[in-house]
Amino acid sequence: MGLKIVRDGTTWDLPGNFHLVDVGFQRRMDLIAKAFGDGGVNRGDDMIDIRMLSLEGEIFADTDSQYDNKWNELVTKVAQKDFYLEDGDWRILIGRAGMVGQTFPRGLRKRLGEIETELVALDPFWYYKNLSSKGESCSTPPTQFVVINTGSYAVYPIIKITGDVNNPDMSVKNITDGDVLFSYQDSGFTAGKELVVDCKEGTVKLDGTNTIRYFNGQFLRLLPGNNTIEYNGVDAHVSFEWYKRKL
């Protein structure tokens, strides 16, 4: 399977000879020199910074006009902002393209062009295309269940909670992650409504309405491997959705 560009539900296949070169990424650091001592101190948060990729390949054509058409199509697709680059079952979000360059080896101008494009991924992770999910019917709260993140890095899930009875006071905790939890206290969380807590985007919505004012605590994450989750509240169905990721 070759590389694909996906934006707004439209997929475009890159030429089969195109490939990616990972220019790399680094952790955020804020280095200062030690006073009256050797070395330095890192005051950064050590989180992963943006990622740089190089998209490289060749365009072949029998005529000048065919080459121009292929080149213009490539530039149109690559120069847009906020598109996904897919490689097999994985995708990465490209914020923008930097330089889009072409060279013509051996004097074969407009018949063979070597292409190199700089891509900037503001989110440095590759995400698995297929959604992972785990649901649990919690009938005897507090209820504990296990959510397995098969990826190599922690992820921030979307948590959905529904029920057939009013649920004015509830909480969800990840015991594996040091008992990190959030609580939600809202008399408007009545039977049949759905609470959606997006731990990546930092949003809380009840039936689509922003209700983050009733949210207390921290947004949860799923560590690699088994995560023991504890739900406390009235009978409800609790589900986790996420995309596993890798660097």
C-alpha cells in the first residue's frame, strides 16, 4: 500500500515511488547554565515537540504538458493545510507543507522530476486508523473494569456515559494512573442523556451542550497496557474510545 493524502473525506493516492524520510523530532527543553557549577539545568517539560517529515519521489511523463499536470496536481494536494498523510494502517496530521521543490536530473526537464517536500506535523504522533473501544455496563457501583491500550504510548480517550436513570453525581477514576479521576455533578444529567468527556480536546458535553462547569478533577489518559477503571454513580453504561498511537 502506498502513501495517501486524506482531507475532508477525500483520498488522493501519491505516486507509487513516493516515500517518507523522517527528519526527526525532539523533546522540549529549556536549558540554563548552572550558577557556580559545571553543566546546566533543563527547565522544559520534556514533551515531544513538532515533527518534521520529508516526502520524496519522482514524477514521470511522456510530454511537457503531462508533467505540468502531474506537478500542479501534486502541489495542490501537498500545499493545503491540515490534511492526513496515511501510510498503511497509520496516519499523521500534517499542519502544513514547507518547501516543495523539484529538480531535473540528466537534463530531462519536464520528463523526469525528482520531488522533495517538507512536511510539518504539529502533533508528532502517528495514529492507528481504526478506532479502539471498550464499553462496560455498571450495575453495582462502584464498578471496576479493565481497558487495554495496546499502543506504545499513553492516549487521551473520549469517555461516553449513558443510562436509564438520573445520574446527578458520578465519577470515573483510572486506578492504574495513580488514581487520577474526574467527577461530574449535574442535576440536568437525566435518564436517556449522553455525557461525552473528550480527554484530548478538554471538552465536556451533555447531549451536545457544553457543561464543563459541572466537571471537576482531571481528564483521564490510558497508559500502555491494562488500565483499571473505577466508575462510581448510579447504574450506567460507560465506554472509552481512542486511537492508539506511536512515534
